[in-house]
Amino acid sequence: MPNSPDSTTQIPDTVHRTVRLRLFPGDAATGILLTAIAGACRYVWNHMLADCEWRYARWKEMHVPALNWPEVREGKTTWAKAIRRKMGPGPSTSFFTLGQRFTELRNDPNHAWLKDYPYKVVRYSLKYLADAYARYKADPVNEGKPRFKGRHFTVPAFTIPEAVRMDGDRLYVPKVGWLRLAGSNPYADCRPLTVRVRMEGTEQHPKWYAYVCYEVPAEQVKQPAPDGALGLDRNVGQATDSEGTVYAMPDTDKLDAQIARKQRELSRKQGWGPKDRRPKSNRGRRVNGQLNKLQRKGARKRDDATHQASRKLADTAHTVVVEDLNTKGMTKSARGTVEAPGKQVKQKSGLNRSILASGWGGLECKLAYKTGDLRKVDPAYTSQTCSRCGHVDKSNRPSQVVFACGACGFRANADHNAAVNILVRAGLPCVPVSARGTGASVRRGAIPLGTPMTRERDGPAVKSGL
């Protein structure tokens, strides 16, 4: 079996790449206008969401007797299908239908103020609403219903969906004008497709950014390695591939301590406590802005680390295999209920924070478009299975760092062993480093094996026998 897919795989002529640029409104009035456009998008979202819920409630009232029959809800028998056809489909939530309702809303004299804002920009907010409804209808168990957006709980943002006008380091925002951009842009000569304008910071000190999506020729984008395959085991604070290389997340202990201190300080301000219903104080707003700044700094650190790790992996191997992890389920609270309270709630809460801070989802998303082929496998027992003889037993893990097989005596770094199992589970052989020739290992150079886990710095390093 080949170690990677055929290198002659068809590559599309163009790909989409997004660049984040700083956007300067120029003066306070222009910044207020950008915020107003984002507010109009939020208002239209909430208005159409309420309208969809009202229409569905009326439709459901008309057919409650029929919907109470389990046979009709299932719709499997002939007579049940006939009743379902007579009921007709529920109210439409497609983008086309919502767009028609938005046109009627915009022409309503009571909503004439919507004409002061760009039509296509405000209408495109309904595209996100239609997509949210589509995801909910396709998987109502895991996907929640669309929610209303509050002014103080929603980041001001809007999208320029088409006819993007850019001139060098300037961007034209409809109904606003030309605004200056700043930042590194490797695709400045390519055609811009859409722009997402987003505000960061506080209302008193806002910072605007433009996320420009370009249509880039494929030959202009850095291609992944032509061959090679790697398994990747993601852990708390780091990831390890099947050749033993560890990709560690940045140390944010100092930053986390600063965030915790600001959170305690904010909870003592007027109106900012969990049960404090008094008006929010200006000092609390200032502390909240400082807290948001620290949290954005941590997010940038994680994003940078996942970008660097994904680029190294893509330069090393064409195919990367990861575990199909249910991060949402793994970070579920252990609080429980009043009747059945959970155990070790604080410990589980700390573990949840560590998992979310490890950037598993961000790394997977970046690998999806940087590598030639990203595969997912079942994560069951990858850390308890011996990569040499296949013996499965929880006693094979005497510690977090060490893997020691009780059947054949094989010893290795636990994460390295799991990464090899992940690679083999995808049907790809783990080729030794010496047998790669001019493949992945030679391109990357010497690879340290058996690197201990960073969260157990005092643990002994174990030499891998792979």
C-alpha cells in the first residue's frame, strides 16, 4: 500500500485564501457609521428570526391534531404520507425567501431608516440566518436553534458579499467611502471576493479589521509535500506526530494568571457581578476592556502556534491522519444536577479549559486546507494499544508519559505510540525514518524521538523503539 495518495492528484485552478488587515475609519464619525451598519444587520437578523418563529408557531397550531400522532410524525405509512402532503411543508427559511421578506420590510414606512444602509450588506446577514436554520434542520440534536443577538453580547460585524472594490491599501465600504488598510497582503494582485468587517476592542476604543477573501491561482499558493504520511496525536497543550516530533502550544501561565486577576477585579465592580442588577460602572467597563484585550492576546498566541504547526506538518507530509475527537463532549461540564451532583467539578473545569486552550479545532481546520489529504479515524484505545504487537490494555500506560506493553515488553513515549496507531488505523504503513530516502523525514531533517510530555516536565524521557 502506498504511503500517501498519488502525487498526481488533480489540483484546482484557483483556491480561496483570507487575509486579515487592519481597517482605519479615519475619524469617530466613520467608526460610528460602521457600527450602525453592523447594528442594522443585527436588527434584521432578530426581526426575521422572530418572524420565522411566529410563522412556524401559526403553522404548528393549524396541524397540532395531526402532529400528535406518532405515525404522522414518522411519515412512513401511506395514509401518514398523504396527511403530510396535505399539511404541506413548514414555513420556508431559505435565503431566497428571507431576502424577499427583507425587501418588503425595507419598503415598509416604519422601517424606512433601513434605506440609509447598504442593501446587499444588510441583506447578506440573512444568509447566515438561513444557514443556521439549515444546520439545525439537518441535525437538531447537535445543532441548536438560531438565537437572538443582543447589542452588548454580539461583536459588531458585517459582510460585503460581492463587487468588492479595493485600490492598493484602500477598501471601499458601501455608503461609507474609501477607508485605509494596513498589514501584510501576499495576494494583493488577486481578485477579492468578499470582505468581512469586524470590530475588536471596546466601544470607547474600537479596532476595526477587514477579512478579505481572495481568489488565488493554485500555483501561487504553497503546495503541501508531494508524498509522505503522518499520524498526529493531539493532547493537552501539545501534539505529537508519528515520527516523534512534538508541537507544543505556547506557555500562557502568566497570561492566564493576569486574566484570572482581571476577572476577579471585574466581579467586584458595580453592575458586573453575576447577580448585580445595578447599572454598569465606567470603571467596570475599563476593566472589561482590559480583560478582553488579554483574552484576544491569548487567542492570537494559539492561532499563531496552530498556524506554525500546521505549516510544518504540511511541508513534511502530504497526508495527515488525526483522531475524530468529540471536543464538545469532552469539554462538557461535570456539575450534574441537584438530584445527581457531579464529582470533581473543579478538576473537570480546569481540564476543560486546558483542552479548549490547546487549539484542537483550529489545528484541524488549518490542516484541512494546507495538507493534501486530511483523514480522521476512530480515537478508541489508540493510547492503550501497542503499536508493535497490537495488545490493548489500560495497564500499558503506567504513567502519562510512558507506554510499556505488558505482552511484548515494548516501551516508547506514549504520545508517539498513539500517533503511530492513528497512522496505521488509517491503513497507511509507518515507514521507518531510514527507509524514507528523499521523503518527509529527509526534508525536515533530524527528528527527536521520545520527547516527554510538556505537562510532566519532571518525568523521565523514554527512548522510543519505533
